Amino acid sequence: QVRLVESGGGVVQAGGSLRLSCAASGFPFSSRGVGWFRQAPGKEREFVAAINWSGKSTYYADSVKGRFDISRDNGGNTAALQMNSLKPEDTAVYFCAAIPNYDGKYYSRDDLYDYWGQGTQVTVSS
């Protein structure tokens, strides 16, 4: 059974940090890219960051570049999103997802991800 389980969400003040984790099981994690997406109330889901199968290539939305860092541990079947300098506009439900080993230029497209977690809430207070 394929599973992606996010954890680490919570409430934090603006300027603070949170680290989200994504635990994967039921599929060959090390052969897939991993992405993080978020969805705020009343808004469409948007791309946040992605990392390729080896961890050597990473991709970020302009809105989080320089503040967020994505990483993965293929031995542990986990991925993480370190979020620093958080802003109220970062408030959303954050999802991790897995994508086949496509070229990195496709990693921002949520329609190409076939495995999704249930999401974890991140709330940044001003």
C-alpha cells in the first residue's frame, strides 16, 4: 500500500521556522522525485519545492527561494522541508507528493504527481 505521511506542521510566529517531514512507504522511494505543494483557503494548490530522485537537483518557487530548503534521505524513505523566515502568507496545508523520474522542468506540475500525502497544516501568525 502506497503511503506518504506528512508531519511537523503547527502554529509559529512570523519570522520563525518549522521543519516538515514526509515518510514514504509502499513504493520505490529512491527512484522518484518528491515535491511539496501547499494550498491556502480559497486558493489553488501551488508548487513549493521539489527534489529529484538522487537529491542532487532541487527546485523552488520564487516565493520561498532562499527561505525554504528541501532534502531527502533515501535510506530512510523520508523527505523534509525546512522552512525559515516564515511569513503569514505561508499559511496553508502542505502536501508532499511523489513523481516518476521525469525531467526536473516538470516538477512544478501537480498533475504529474501520482502519490500524495494527506497534508499538514502550517499557520504563521503575524
